[in-house]
Amino acid sequence: MAEMEKNEVNIALYQLLADWNPMHFEDKTMGDAEVYEMMDAVHQIDDVNELARKFQSIFQYSFEEKLAIEDCQKKANEALSLEGTCGL
């Protein structure tokens, strides 16, 4: 894959995950560390349920709040679809 395409995927993935903002921060950059952790997970995990659990654990570790697994699955599915359409 061309480096440019990979960058575009990462930008789109970042926007998708940052826009999710499950903690409802007024300043969305407060969740940036978690967004980068989720992006890393998307590149390593290709199973929706496993990825959803990873998303859930990232937020639970950072904010001691357990997100609904259904919300995590929806976002994991979108992230994997986005990554998949770009042929990573």
C-alpha cells in the first residue's frame, strides 16, 4: 500500500474515533491518548468482538467507566470497515 493511502486511512480512522467521544468531553482532545490506543488496536485486531472489548478496556482503564459493549461493537465494526475498504 502506498504511504499516502495509509496516512489517509489513519486520518479517517482518527476522525471516526475522535468524533465518537464516548466520555462526552467538551474538549475532544482530552480523549486523544485513548483514540491513539484504539487506532493501534484496529491495526492489530481484526475481530469485531475482540476489538470492542479492547475499546471497552481502554476507556475503563483511563476513566474507570465501563462503556456499553454494544456501543464499542458498533464503533469497532465501523473502524474495521474503514480499514478494510482501504486494503490495509
